[in-house]
Amino acid sequence: MIDLPSFADAPPILTPRERVWAVLDMWLVDHGFIRDIYCNLHRVSDGVWRSAQPAPHHLRRAQTLGIQTIVNLRGRRDNCGSYILEREACHRLGLTLVDFPIRSRGALEKPTLLAAAELFPRLRYPVLFHCKSGADRAGMMSTLYLHLQEGVALPQALKQLSLAYGHVKQARTGVIDYFFQRYRQETRERPMSLLDWIEQHYDPAELNSSFRENRLARFIVNDILRRE
């Protein structure tokens, strides 16, 4: 089992200077000005939402939607203004903040995938999953949630990995799609659950080495969109 980190205790009180720095860092360095225009917020199911990195005003809206838990897929980042303000806002609004870092440009390790399966039933719902842009890691987690927790058929769950959310399959982020593709290919003749395949056959190193990305897509995602 895994321990779910949350911040029931009060976060550090920010000085006026620290607050100004945090807001500027969130808005300029972490590209919050883009998310103020479009936060990529979508409902995944009755009890689950997904989005890009929320600012405090996005978290206030989440609270009005009935959301009780925020799952931060970027991980704890104490020197990032977005995270500092997120932690503070969650405490003020009574939202549980859970840090569950995953990556989008490399195959996830077995312990991370198995931990996700343990995480889902232990969360307080409704839940919001978020990464930086709401496109890749949020899509991966939403797909896993729908399939593992709600029993949604994988072809239907995979709709969470779509260009409609900003997910680009041709870039390195397509390793997420490749992970599910390999599972479906390797279990076509000998069906088994996703978790059984992960435990018995999944090789993240081989998956990383065999995946090929499109150079133009890599340039767009990494250099123009500047995704994490």
C-alpha cells in the first residue's frame, strides 16, 4: 500500500513579497497567463475531472463543482509559485491535496502504475486530476482511472488521450499511447488484465527504446508549446 500525502496542516504564511513572487512565477515562468485563458477543464466521469495546473481562482471554481480532492500529477515543487499558491488555496478551501508525480515523456515504472491502482479507491471523491497543461499526464491518469476503477473498456477509456485535450500522439508524449497499444497487442491471443500484464510482462526500458517520435511533433510540443 502507499501513503497518500496531503496537507491538512497549515502551509507556511507568505509575506507580501513572497506572494508577489509566487503570483509572478505562476503567471509568467509557469505560463499561468495561458491557463487564465483556457484551463482545459473537463469532466471525466460523475466523480472525476481533469485540467491543467489550477490557479487559486480555478480551485475556487472546483470547490463550487463539489470537488473534494486535488491530485497534483506534477509532484511537490516547493520553489514553484503555482504549487505554493495551490497548496495555500487547497488548505483555505478545505480541499485535500495529493501529490502523485508521473511523467509524460517516458514509460512509467511498474511501481508507479501499481501505486496508481492503489490510489484510486483511497481518494475522497469528487476528484480533480491535473498536470501542467491538462493534456498528457491528466489524460494518462484519467484513462487508468476509467479502466481500472470504473471498469470502462479500454477503447472507450483511451478517448481521454486525444488531440481534443491537447495530447499529441506523434511526439514523445505518444509513449503513453504506445504503452496501451503494446498491452492490447500482447494480450490479443492470451487475454489478461492490464494489472496482470504490468506485473508479469511489462518492460518499461524496452518500451522506451522501441518507441519512435516524429521530429516535427517533438519541436511543436517541446519548443513551441513548452510542455513538461
